[in-house]
Amino acid sequence: MLIDWDSILAYNTIKIVRIRDKRLGILHLCFIVIIVLYVVVYSAIYKKGYLSTEEPVGSIRTSLWSPNTFKANQVYCKNNTEPYPYKKLECVYYDDALVGYPIGDDVGFTASSRMKISEQKSNCSLTDPTCKFYTNSSVNVYLADIESFTVLIDHTMYAPLSQIQFNGDDLSGYILDQNGNEIQINETVNVIGIEGRPDVLELGKILEFGGIDLDGPSMINSSNSIRYDGCVLFVFIEYSNTFSYDLNKIKYVYSIKKVDDTGYDIPEAIILDNPNSRLYYKRHAIRLIFIQTGLIGSFNFQSLLLTLVSGLGLLTVSTLIVDQLAIRFLPQRKSYSSFKFQTTESFKMKKRIVNDDGEDKLYHNIETL
């Protein structure tokens, strides 16, 4: 049996058939309208598919200020006779130079809430690898009224691709409250998001927005307070110019999230009159870690083109669906299929002649004429 290569290697080409059936026409028209609305209105306009977005980078500088007047005799202090569900300690009133440690941290900020202060000495030469310090005496203290300390946050952002750069003072800003609402603060002490003014927040406000109560149970030991063991919070600063259609408007939003199941402590050693005598501070603290993130957008023709081209694929799918309905499911499917698909005869063995009327004819066996 000879192989019919014409059938095996047949070429399929597109044939345009106009099917006069309002059911198919209405369905196809609905698909087109929906796709145009999705691609143009939703993807290109509402979702801003014409933008090329990038995540900005930046820097942060923080400063800690002690209050002008401390609130004395707090409930957690040893000399206070009011009931307190956790261990009371002696309270000390340190200024910002002693509360903030380490100094010069450009990605975070630490404020001590409790310290264990140990006086340590060594009676041997520090050149001896077996030489160790031993503790003469130690005391545990709370750093009182830490919530009244204020934190200045000076931040800048830069988007390398779009060359957009701003300082936080030049932008409108917000902070998310515990209900997830964006709010601005313009008070005597606390200021957030006011153009021309630096962001300043009391440490107690920061803890409140992060859902932290220093006199609540510790996240690592429920028999202690958070004030006793310390805590860690992420402070996200999210920049955006895609919230409106004016790309020149840029805002930032603070959101504060606590890190569950963790405390925070950091050691500090201070050499006294000689290297064999030192004060050893074990600080339990509130640790703030700043993370700058967000999306900065700029117009990009290629992004717009990709958004629009994606609609062509959807149009192809919609046409395929209507075609399948026409040739497989409708009562007239056999008629529609016969119009849509047409198979030609094989022209390989045919010869061309002209009959008596001057018409071109193709015959397999011209000798039979």
C-alpha cells in the first residue's frame, strides 16, 4: 500500500467562515468586551500595567532623647507598694547616653529596659589563656520610665532606575495603627508624616503600635515581664508612588510588627582603672529593626506593550471556545463543521488542459479524453 504523503503532510490554513448565528455572535462579542475591559481598564489603567516598578533603597539615622522629667515611683519599682504581677527591681533613671546601646547602629535601634550590672575582676595576667574574670557583686535594675524616651527617625529613599530620591522630611507619611488604618500624628511630642518636620515618636507609642505591653508576660518566659526579658520589633517603612495616578506624589507608611517568641539581651563590658577590673552590663532591651521597602513606579512603554499583548492570547482562547461550541455542541454542528473544514483533492498526478469552452480542467488520465 502506497503512503499518501499529501494526507500525512497536509498543510492546514485558516479559512474565514461567517456563521450567521446570533447565539455565537453575541457570545463572541461578550468575550471581546470582557477581554478589552480586563486588559485596558483593569490591567493597564487600574493596575497601572504601564509602570515599571522597583524597590527603593535608603538609609536611616535614629536618635534617642531622654524625657525632661521622669515619672517616678513606677509600679514595677521596688519602692512602690502597689501590687505587680512580676518581680520588682530597684529603678534607676538613666539618660539617653546610658539607655541607648550600641551607638551608631544604622539598621536598628536598642533601648535598655533592664540591666544586670556586675563588678568583675581577675587576679591573673590577661596574657594567660586560662585567666578568667570572676564576679564580686551584681545588681539587677530596671531603667525606669523607658516609655517616655523619644526616638527621632531620619530616613532617606532612593530608586536607582527612575533616579528618584527624597528625604523623609520632604514626603507625606503615615503609620498603621492597631486596626490597620493609616494615620498621621501631629502632637506636641509625637510627629509622624508632617512635611517639613522630622518623625519623632515616644518609645511607648512605638510599643503601642506594635502591640507590646512592657508589663505584659514575656514572650520567652511567662513568669517574667517583657520589661524584664526585652523584645524585638520590625519597623517597616514602605515607600510608594503607585497609590495614585500622579507619579510625583510619594508617601511612606510605617508598620510595626513584633517578633514572637523572642527576647533581647546584649552584653557590654567597661574597663575601669585597669584591664583586670571591669563593669559587665547585661542589657535586656527593646530592639527595633528598621526595614525600608516599597515600590516606586515609572512609565515604561515595554511594560504597557506586554500588558496589551497579553490580551491577544485571551482573544485567541475566546475564539477557540466559540468555535468548539459551533462545531461540537450546537444542533447545527455538522453544517457548521462542513463550512469550517474543507479538504482539497490531491493535485500531484493531475494535468491541466483547456476544454472546448476555454475552461481550465484537471484530469487524472488525460488519455481518456
